[in-house]
Amino acid sequence: MDNVAVVVDDLEAAVAFFTALGMELEGEARIEGAVADRMLGLDGVRSAIAMMRTPDGHGKLELTKFHAPAAVTAAPLDPPPHTLGLHRVMFAVDDLDDTIARLRRHGAELLGEVARYEDAYRLCNLRGPSGIIVALAERIGQVS
């Protein structure tokens, strides 16, 4: 897999959020023209993208802001975790509590609470920019 793309309404806020999560901005670009129109099946595409890279360099997240045509809002606006389609993006973190605190400064809200899976993981789901569900996993022991 090369990357996962997420459409956002505020590209700057989304970049700040994922930077706080520990990702690095790899690059930004403007995307428009006939190739974009044909690939997406839309007319008059004008968008801005920011490519975010995980610290290990193996994972990428493409954040896309559509200027034209305007992005379409899915219903419901903040779908629950059991909605069909892309469910969430999960990240491994070293310090769950610190990561939650950093992301809350960027508007993240816990969907439930921090849960412990056996003696192996502490886990949670947060809602981030543009309603994106981000899961965090802190390994605390061995999986049985």
C-alpha cells in the first residue's frame, strides 16, 4: 500500500493534528487539470494535498482539501465507529496519555474511554479533524 487519502475541510488544521501525532509533512502540492478530472471522474478539480509520513517512513497519509468541486459531506456528519466504509486509521504510540493530551489541543475528542486489552495494549478512539476517527494503541506487554 502506498498511502491512505482522507478528504478534510481544513488542511492546515489536519496537518497540525497529524504533526502532533508524530507524523512528518513530506510535501504539499496543488492538484488540478484534466488528469485529476479523469482519475476522479469529476469536472474542474482543484485541490491541495499534504502528504504526511509516519516517523518510520513506511506509512503515508494523504490529506486532501477540495477547492472545486466542493467536498460533499457524508451523512451523518460524524459517523459512529460501526458505519460501513473506511472505519478508522490506527497508530501505535509510545505514550497514550501524552498523545491524547497533545491531540486534544488540536480538537480531538475521545469517542469512548481508554480501554485495556488484556495485559498487552491500552487503546482508544478519538475523533479528529473533519470527523476522522483515529485509533491509538500503546503496547504495554505481550499478546497472549
